[in-house]
Amino acid sequence: MKPFFTMLAAAAIAASLAAPAQASAVAQLKAFVSGSKTLSADFSQTVTNKGKREEASGRLEIARPGKFRWEYSKPYSQLIVGDGKTLWIYDQDLAQATRKAQGAALGSSPAALLAGSNEIERSYKLNEAGKQGELEWLAASPKKQDNTFSAIRMGFKNNMLVEMQLTDSFGNDTRIVFGKPQQNAALPASRFAFVPPKGVDVVSGD
């Protein structure tokens, strides 16, 4: 009969072979960006500031580089669409659409970071933040002081972004959780174009 510690060692080796360690968060970020030419996912968003809490949910669609559709369905309807050049923000309840130049308007927002090819690596210094539960986390600190966000954390599992945590210069803490992701499904160009409905007031932003 094998000694007990030998049996334990054999079991540990077998377990490690059956379940290899998950890649680091930075490696998973790079795999996520390079492996997701298009991406669609549900999202839930929670923003807290000085004890106040606001929740929203909707659906995200991305076609790299630069195209995205960020659509809120709860608690109100709002559509944010970028085609790479023009950004539209459409508030259905207000019957108003705002048109802006996409690059200047997005800055380092979550949409810009997700839709770009390497935007987060260009604007932030990335550090491993360890594993919590099933997720491998990275922490991103801005390279420039005038960045909108003072801190970003991204949690990955199996090369898929599962959660983002953002702290901005206004004191807001935003948590975005993604669900039901679909990578590289065909997304028609019309999903990233916006034509204001008849009767909608169109405002040009800065």
C-alpha cells in the first residue's frame, strides 16, 4: 500500500493536471481584446455616491475598433451609439438626441475602453490585483492626472470580462456586471448607426 502522503501528492498532481491554473488578469485582458472582434452582453450597473445608490440595466454591443451600442432599458430608456466618428445619446422620454464627436466625448469611458483595440493599455498602467472568488482581477491606474477615472478594476474568467469597477473624479463608484456574453457573432452595421426619429429635438454637443 502506498504511504498516505504519497497518495496525497499523486492526487494533488492529478488535480493540477485536470484543472490548470487560470491565466493572469492582464493576460486574460489581452486575450479578451484580441479574441473579441464583436461582443454582445447584458449588463447591470450600480452607481453609489455618498450613500446614494442608482441601479440600471441593459445591453451592450461592440464591434472593434470603435463601434458600440450601449442601451439602457431600466429604469429608463436611453441609447448611446457610436459609429467610430459620431456619438449619439438618445433620451426617448425627453424626445431629445445629442450628437457629439465620438473621440472627444468618450475619453476613457467604459465604452471607449471596451470598444477600442488597446485603449486601456494606452491610458492606464495595469497591475495584477489577485484572485477573488472565481475572478482574476487587474487594477488600472491612469497615466495622466486629468483622466476621468482615478481607478479601474476589471475581473476576468476564462478570458471573458465579467465585471468592471470604476471610481471617477466626481466621487462616483460604478460597478458593471456583464452576463450572457456572445463573442464574434455577426452584428449588422445598422446596430451602430442612429437616425433621429421624426419629431426628436437634435442638439449638437461640444
